[in-house]
Amino acid sequence: MGDSGDSGNTGVARGQSGNGGHRYDPDADHAFPDERVNEVIRHVESDPEVTTYLRAQNVNPVTRKGYNDHGKKHISIVSNRALCLYDMLKQGGVEFNGAAEQGLEEADEAVIIYLAAMLHDIGHVVHRDDHPYYSIPLAADVLDRLLPEFGYDTAETVRVKGEVLHAILCHHAEEDPLTLEAGVVRVADGLDMEAGRSRIPYEKGGRGINTLSSRAIKNVSLRSGSDRPVLVEIEMTDAVGVYQVDELLKSKLVNSGLEDDVRIVALNVSATDANDRLVERIEL
């Protein structure tokens, strides 16, 4: 995954489990039926249209606007963390509603989450501004082609597509998720905040708050919590990293439906003496 070195994959990296909740390992045991999503992952990772979108969607935000990464590296991180987050929540007994309320199977929950994570930013090929709304018609076309290839009939395709599009739309903080599947994608999107994401704009001289605060995030780890299913631990090397946590990630967690299931703790691990640190620890 991109936060620990770009694996070269456009989707979910394989064979690396236990990496701070960064990696979804298809060969590991999971708290949900995984055969269906693993088949989808294998197919989508090599799909020419999807992989081209992941390259093309980075031009407007990064090359033209100087923003943080929204291409294949970002998508790899978000899709991995979405499935890791989902697995931990399922292990913690959280019941998801999106697929169930559409009369779909439990195995479709992970498919919905993965496909939404993979396609949530393709609207950037149109424009950075309002990109979630542009992602909807573009993703709909991709899903109309892909879902029948995975064995979904017409009725199932309509229902799965609707749930995926809902999750794509609701990764935008202006839209509140109505399903926990959408909430997972929304929170996972906010969890991509480490320094590597802002490398390109920083090297080009960008010193905006998004770039600087991302540079201050050293590591993000997901693990099972003692009082909640998921504990997110964030290590930052400067107080400016608070912006990533308190402004950006908090806006994703609020109204996600997962507020009671995810605990977020950020620690300042800078070399500065603890007495001189403006921020030592914050918790959402």
C-alpha cells in the first residue's frame, strides 16, 4: 500500500497482513464471507478501464490544482483500509444494513465497500470541484459493465449498483450515509492522511494547510479496540497534524454511523520535549 511504499498494485495488496490494519489479505481468515469480494478484487485490479481511471483522475487534483494525491496510490490505501475496517467491525459484532435492506446477501457487503472505495474519486477526471457528483454517472457506467461479469443478474445489478453509488456520493462530507457500508468508505477515505500523500505538492512548493498537516502525519494504524470494535492510532510529528485529525477526519466520522464503533487517538511523537509541545494527545 502507498503508505508503506507503493506496491505497484492499483487495488488491494496481497499477502501482507498485520501491517497496522493497512493490508487486506485475501488468504487470511475474515469475519465475513470473503470469496465473492476476493473474486471481484482479482478482476478489478487488472481491468483496463478502472486502471486508466486511477491514473487519469489524478491529473486535475495534483497536476493542475496542486492538491494531495487522488490517484492509484490513494485508492489502494482507501480500498485496503475500508476492507480492514469492515473486517474489524464485523469481528466486533456490528451489523451492516445496506445490502440486507436491498435483499442482497452478506457477501455483497464487502463487494459494495470495495467497489465504492475503488471508484469514489473517478469524478476528478471531470473536475476537482464537486467531484463526488461527477463520479456517480461515470461509476454507474463502469458498474453496468462489471457487475454482470461477476454473476449478478439484472435485479441484483441494480441493487448493488445503487448501494455502491450511495457510498461513493457519501464519501463527500456534505452528504450523510444511510448505510454502514457507505460509512466505512467515508471513514476509510479520511484515514489516508500520511505524509506520502502530500509528497508531490510539497516538492512543488505547496505549503497550504492540507499539505503541511499531511506532512506531519507519520503513521496511521487500525487495530481492535478494548471498548470499541476499532481503535485508530495516529502518530504525528508536529502540532499542525491536528488539522488532518480534527478537521478532515472528524468531518468524515461525524454522521458516518460509526461514531460509537470507532475510537480515534492522535499522539504527538515529535522529538521536542513534551513540556514544549503545543499538542500532546487528542482524542475524537
